[in-house]
Amino acid sequence: MPISHQPWLPNASIIFGGLPILVGLQLMRDPNWGLDLLGFARPAGAEAQKLTESLVMYFGTRDLAFGLSALAAWRSGNRQTLGWIMLVGSGMTVIDGFTSIRQTGGGVWKHWTFTPIGLGLGGGLLGWFD
């Protein structure tokens, strides 16, 4: 049986896609948690802090939307769509890593650890390894 038809592959993908749901909800609930998690400094001024918290909440919404999209594709059984969503998620982790370098000078592996996982799951679902 080709790897793209293995029954465990969509389930592994939804575990990978489910993590951003939890992170996104937590970021929307407590933006400072996200700053601390990623090693970003909290801004000093009240207006800067408000803006930073709002931007972190936007990222939480992005993560939640990604995770829910993966959940919808998994639930509908659409392996192709789920595969593409995994690839998009990998792209997000690459950009997030570069953003971390730009902001803190490091911390990339907090993001890039997930890149090969998403590429492998997405490629597997799309039949790249058949």
C-alpha cells in the first residue's frame, strides 16, 4: 500500500494540526504567554504593550484558523487538502523562525523543529513518497 494511503497518516497530521489550535487559543487568552514562550521582550510603554498584545492575538487567530482548517480537511477525509494545509503550516514555521531571528537573534528551532514534520506529513498525503 502506498504511503499516501496509509490510515495513520491523516491521524498523525491532525495531531500536528491540532497543536496550533491549543496555542492559538492560549495566545488569544494571554498574549504575554506567547511573548514569554518565544523569548520576545515585553515593550516598556503602555501603548507599545497594547499594540504588541493585539498583534500576538492576531497570530493566535492565524494559528487557530490553520488548526481548524486542518481539522476540517481531516474530518471530511480530504487527504489532498490536508496535505496542502500541512505544507502551508511548514511555510508558516519557516517564516516564524526567520521572524524570531530578526527579533531575538535566535529561537529558530522553537519553530523549525516542526518544518520537516509538516513537510513529511504533507508530502506523504500528496503522494510524494509513493
